[in-house]
Amino acid sequence: MLPRSPSPNSHRQRHLQRRGTVGLYFVAALSVLAGMTDAIGFLATGDFVSFMSGNTTRLAVSLGNAEWGPIARLALVIGAFILGNALGVIVAARSGRRHWPLLGLIGLLLALAGLLPEALQLAALLAAVTAMGMINAVVEEVNGLPIGLTYVTGALSRFGRGLGRTLLGQQRLGWRVQLVPWSGMFIGAVLGVLLEQRFERAALLASALVAVMLALASWKIPRRWQLRYMPR
């Protein structure tokens, strides 16, 4: 009796599983980078680098108190984050939706943020914020599941809702993976604290190095998978 050849469906399932596994490992590493950068930036400058919900609340409080200096600073930070997201999409499109040009540019911005003198702290902050906006365009989804790299409130919300539906007996897939970006960001933030305590804002050079390492690692990701992680 001849052995059965694998069915097209089983081959497709294995392919999707491999693509999803690689994507989640990549998301975890990117989230570590985002957590590191946010913690370093916050400790070094007093402003959030990727947590725009917190910066929005702080902007509203400053407006209510008529604190014009913080208002201008926070408005620039939020604007830089929006600009970074837009630039990320543009660079991804112009590079044929490849990871390495985007991560390379993120690495350059983070290196600049770590090297600028103290007198140019605001410029350093804006460079780091722009980089964190751009990182959101590196991976937008994994096997159809939306992924947020610099904001984990949505991930925790999706995880909680998935847990609730599971407790109700509903079969929903993918909600557990939302803990991946949260865990990565938490671990990265702890590393960022330790680095900032030793190197202060220059610790952003470590973030730049991680970005460059991820750019190099992305060469190992099949081209067709990269297109799936970065949808149009």
C-alpha cells in the first residue's frame, strides 16, 4: 500500500503555523525594543516616548493649568509620533514592504537620540518618538491578528475580551497571543531601566543596536511572509 501524500490543507496549516510562530517571535523582539526605548526615554527626559495615551492626558492637564511650556513640548511629542507612523508607512511602501530599511532608519534615529548633547534634549526626544512611531509599521498583523508594538492597552483589552468569551464557552482563536507584545514590552522596559541607570540617555544607543540587529535578522524572514506582516 502506497503511503498517503500530505493533503494541501495540512501543508497550508503547517505553513501558516510556521509563519505565525516566526511573526510572534519577531513581534516579541520588536516589543522588547519598544519597551527599552520607552523606559530609557521616560527616565532620561521625563516624557513618554511611545505611550501617547499618557502624553495626551498630560497635555490635557497642562492645558487646564495653562502651562504653556509643557503644552508646546507635549504637542511636539504627539506630532512627532504621528509623523513617525506616517513615515513608517511611506518607507515600508517605498522599500517594497521590507523590514530592514525601516529598522535601519529606526536605528539611526535612536543612535542620534542617544548621541545628541544635553542642550538638544528636546531634539533627542523627538528623534526617539519618531522612531517609535515608525516601528508600528514594521509588523501590523500576524496571520490576520492585529498587533500593536508600542501600545499594549489594546493588546490587554483584546486578551481580556478573549478570556471572557472563552469563559462563556465561545471558541475564539488568537486572543492568547496578545500577551506576546505586552510581555515583550514589559521585559524591554525592565532592561531599559537598568541601562538608563548606568548610561543615562546614551542607553538609547543600546536600542539603536537592537534595531540594527533586528534589521539583519529580518533578512532571514521569507519575503512572502514579510508582505503578510506588513499589509497594504
